[in-house]
Amino acid sequence: MKESRSGSTRVDVPARAGGVPLWPLLALSLASGAVDALAVVALGGAFAGVMTGNLVFLGAALGSPGLPEGVAAPAAAVGGYVCGTACAAPALRARWGGPLRVLGAETVVLAVVAVVWAAGRPTGSEPYVLLAALAAAMGGQASAVLALGSAGAPTTFFTSTLTSLVLDLARGGGVRRAAAPVARLCALVLGAALAALLHHTAPAWAAALPAAVLAATVAALVLVRASHPGRGQAPAGD
């Protein structure tokens, strides 16, 4: 990572013409689909990476009579996401930081969740703690990709991706331009499907899926950056 004369931070990422290679974005999209699926089916029904939905869930729960149980899951998810994003900010600004190290930290969080998950079905308040941890991981991932600026693309929230894709196709945009966003959307659905399948067939291993995907992605990115030093610098976002 380097700093330009204007003072803006620059981060090293494996680059191609037009931005970051598609494969890490697909891997991150798959991981986020898996994380959100597990959060919804096993940790209280809130999303780990989609805060718009969680804020709606939270508002609806708060509007119900009394103090509904429905507040806990979305509150834990939103709180975890905020904490994860806030913790990623210093790493993205510091010279020793950058998106790759934030993704490395996310991998550690997902690995810890996978170990706790494998130890047995969470009970009591444990689901909300795990949900907050997963949401923190998604906050870090979203921040890391956002720091790439125009070189990156969303991997945790896809409403804008779907909107842009449909608008582009409706305006006569070519199929080639649609390939990358369609691939990311498909990766998201695939990750959710695989996580749900694991949750039903081998529940102890379900949380290992996103952790393994992140670990492999970070390892591959480290190898790519090591083999191409000085290449793929993209400006960090504000």
C-alpha cells in the first residue's frame, strides 16, 4: 500500500484491466451468501450482511406490543456490523493495513465461529453472539471491498447490483457487460444454497464453508500479490 502526493491512501490489489479480477469477488459473494443463509436459518432469522432488512425487522419488532423477542436478532446483527466496519476503518487507513489484511481478519472471525458452531448447537444467547460475530465479519468484508473504490464491486449487498443490471439490459446494454454482475449474483445464491444444504445434511460443518472460502481466497490473493509486486494499486475509498 502506498500514499500518493495528495495524501490519499492507495492499496495493493491484484489488478486486471477495468479493476479487480472477477474470481475473488465471486468467492467473497459466495461466502456472504453462505453466511447470510446460516444467519437466517439458524441464528434468529436476521441477516448478517444485509442491514436494510435488519433495520426493517428491528423497526417492526419495536412497533409490536411489549418488548418482543424479535428485537434481539436484528439488534445483534446491526451492532455487530457496525463494530466490524468501525474496526476495519483504521486498518484501511494505516500504511500497514489494507483490504487484504481486513479480509484476513474476517477469515479469523469466521474460523472461530466455525469452531464454536462445530462444538454443538448454540443455545440461549449464543446464537446472537455468533450472529453479531458473523455480521462483524460482513462489515469488514464490505468495508474492504468499498476501499477499492471503482476497482471493486459489492459482495455483501446486491440490491444496487440487481437494479443496475436490469437497467443496463433494459437500455440495450450488451450481454458481456452483464456477465460479471450476473456471476456475482449467481455466486451469492450458490453460497446460500450450499450452506443450507450443509445445515440440513451435516450441520456441524455448515459454518466451515464460508471460513474455508475466505481462507482460500486470502491465501490465493497473497500468492498473487507476492508474484506480482508493485502491481494492481487501486485508490482506497474515503
